[in-house]
Amino acid sequence: MSVPVLETRSLAKSYGGVPALKDGSLAIARGEVHALMGENGAGKSTLIRILAGATTADRGSISIEGVPVSIDNPTQSRRLGLRFIHQELSIIPELSVAENLFLGRPYPRRMGFFADWRELNRRAFSALDALDIGHIDPNQKIARLSLGDQMLVKIAAAFLDEDGEAARIYVMDEPTAALTSEESERLFKVIAGLTERGRSVIYVSHRMDEVMRIAKRVSVLRDGETVATRIIADISKAEMIELMTGRRIADAYPRRHASAVNTSALRLAAASSPSVCEVTFDLQAGEILGLTGLSGAGQSEILRLVVGADKWLGGTIELDGRELKAGTPAERWADGIAYVPRERRREGLLPRASISDNTVLAHLRKLSRAGILCSRRKELQCSAEIASRVKLKSTGGRQPVFQLSGGNQQKVVLARAILGGPRVLLLDEPTRGVDVGAKFDIHTLVRELAANGVAVLLASSDLSELIGMADRILVMREGRQVAIVPTAGLTQSKLLALSFGEPA
Ligand SMILES: Nc1ncnc2c1ncn2[C@@H]1O[C@H](COP(=O)(O)OP(=O)(O)OP(=O)(O)O)[C@@H](O)[C@H]1O
Ligand SMILES: [Mg+2]
């Protein structure tokens, strides 16, 4: 191999004596998509934060085109030609799309002083247009966009090259985790265009099929150490999983238990909200009903309607045969409807609070006897139990949630949802950003809950997950329900055709 564009040798980083990265060694060739894989907490984002100058390494070295460099801050990283799309979406909701695009960058100015808004919007538009996302209005507040569109804006921001500094390497930390399949396709096209122009991409993803398709080589991190770098064409999925986990895991879905008992747990009849129109289904106890559709078709909004997060405009909702009245998410929670939201940082977690507070606090009333607050010890014990059920990787219940890796934060949200022993479990992209091993564990857990009579609504953009897990799938299109199909014999392409409204 000729001189790598970027090489890291034995990068290491500890937090409070606990190693997050022990030996991060990578060599990225010009024009390649290089995947970086590893279990949740393996150290991928830590390595990336070092490259971004967001944190500094305790040990190790970095060179660019064979020249040793030091990266002490984000400006240096940018000067060296590195561009980032980080795992957690950092946007300022009150600002417009254009302003968010230029966050942390010099705004275009008039007479050296006034921000030139017209120029700002013009550049924003051309940046969006270049990514084929011209449907997003740069003037609009970013908070009004779908999560997928917000992500695409952040991706566009990484491509702005206003100061003429040539980008060499784009580093993407799970860019497709919040995207639907059609949005991902758009991104893959952009990536192909980049590599054609000799740029390199470091691509972090837990989606094996995606990595197999777009990457040329893969490096695997395990417990903070680079354990292998392989050419994708020469490695099988099973080998890759074994490299990541050190064990053999079937890349499959847990076996179905006996089918649902015949008692209705959740029944919607012509239920409507501002985003969904007249949704009707009857979910049995022990049944898993999948929800799918293109981005923004209303699948997440069905969950939001049921949980009382969106306005309920009409129709009826019955829980265990009892008609529900309009209520808040807290009241629904008390009714036994648990919810795992899609955007964990915004709707799901208190990042500064501990794991134990994030999981157990929501249920304190159940734990406490006669209204007396339960003891700290009991709270920790309870959070430890639930943490082990979702196989959370942490230093203990007192650890603040922001310190956890992305996938482990997702597990905290799930832990909280199942802790109360819900009747109905609403899951929105529950395995987004979760590694293969943990994904299998979560799927197994959901199956067990269903086998014990919990009714599950599962919204997912991962079609294989839907087909592997659900008993039936409800397809949404533009806020309307277009079909409910049994999963037996269903293929991904048939499901996609239904979402698009094409004859299968
Ligand atoms: N600020 C911090 N303080 C303490 N520990 C941290 C901090 N940031 C990360 N860690 C720990 O470092 C380890 C590696 O985390 P990292 O975020 O790099 O994992 P990852 O490979 O990106 O995982 P994921 O796939 O879940 O995103 C984890 O155990 C995490 O808890
Ligand atoms: Mg990460």
C-alpha cells in the first residue's frame, strides 16, 4: 500500500483511570471507504473524538500522508483536512437550517461586519442541493424537520468547504442510524462520489449489510484495541461478528414462541392525530405488530398518539377492552403503556443523571412502600438487575448516562421502559446504534416479554428486523394506513413496494 492518507498508531485514552481506548491503530488509504466496527463501548467514538480534536489522546501518534501531526483542537483537525459527522446530532433547534449548517464556522459577511443572510442562504441551498436534498428549505427552523432530514443537514455541513481547505477524510459515526432506507441510499451515492474524487471515508456502523456493501476494508476494535484489518471481499459476516465479539453469534432472530393469545390488548379504531389519519388495528396480548413506511409516513407518530405525546383528534383507543380518555404520557405510563422514543437524547434521557436515576426514578412510586421513598440501596440494586437484563456496559448504577457509549445509552432507555412490567410496549427503532450481540439480546428480551403476554408495537426502518420479529406489519403511507400484512412469507422487497405504493 502506498503511504496512507491517515495513520494512527496505538492511540490510547482513559477516563478516570478506566481505559476507553487502549490501542487504536488504523491506516486509511486514499479513496477508500474504511469501516470501523466493534461492539458498543469498544472505543470507536473515542478514537474519532481524538481525530476531531474534541479530546486528546494519552498516548500514541497520528500521521497524515506520512507526516506526524498533533491534533489538539477542532481547528487543527479541520486544517488537516478531516471532516466529521458525529454520532450524536448536535443542532440548535431555535436556529434555521442555514444557521445550523454554518454553526461554528465564519458566516459570510458584508463589508467585513454584517452577516450576509442572503449569501448564507444561497450557500446553504447549494450545499443541500449538492446532496440532492434540495427539498429542505434553508430558511426553515431546523427543529421542524424530521430527524432524518436533520441528520442530512448535519451531513451537508461536513461538506461545506467555504474556506478552501481541502477535505481529505470524512469521518462518519453511525450516519445512517437515524435515516430511513431511502435517505441512506442518498448518503451512499454521496459517499461514492467522494471516493471517486479521491477522498477517503471512515465509516462507523453496526449495520453489517451496509458495511459489506459500501466499504472496501474494515478494521475491528475490541475492548479498545484494533484486533484486525481486513478486505471486505475476503471476510464473511460470521467472521466479522466473531472478530468483534470474540464469540460466535448467529446473525439471526430468536425463535418465535407460541402465537398470541386471543385477547385484545390495544385496539385503535379510526384514531387520528395531526400526523396520522384514521388508524385501525387490534393488537393481541403477546403479539408483536411491526410499523413501517417511508420516512415521515407516520409510523413513529402512531406510537406518539398512543402514548399521549401527540394531540388526539378523533377515533377511539382501547386498552384491555377499556376505552382510554385523552391523557398525558405520564398517565399512559401509569396505565401500563411503556414507550421507547426514537430520539433518546431529546425525549429519552437526562444525560447528567445517573443510570440508576434514569431507569428507576421513573418507577419510584412502584418501588416505594406506602408512599415512602425507597432507599438508595434498593434503587441501585434494582437498576443493577435491569441493567444486566439489557446487558448494559457501565461502571455501575451511579455512572452518569452521558459517559456511556451511544449504544449503551439506548439500552438505558429500554431498561427503563421494561422495568415497570408494562402491558403494552411501544418501541421506536429500539436497536438503532446497538451492536450485533446486543441486538440479538434485545430481540430475545422482546420475544420473552411477548411470550409473557406483553403486546408490542415495533416501529423500525430495518426491514429485516421487522420481518424477523413481528407477527404482522402495518404499513403507513403519507399518514395513512395502507395495509396490515402477516410476516409469514413476506420479503423485504414486497414490504418496500408496499411502502412506496408500487404493485409488488
Ligand atoms: N466522558 C467519558 N467519561 C467516562 N467514560 C467514557 C466517556 N466517554 C466514553 N467513555 C467510555 O469509554 C468506552 C468507549 O466508549 P465509545 O463511546 O468510544 O464506544 P463506541 O465504540 O463508540 O460504542 P457505541 O457503538 O455504543 O457508540 C465506554 O466504556 C464508555 O463508557
Ligand atoms: Mg459510538
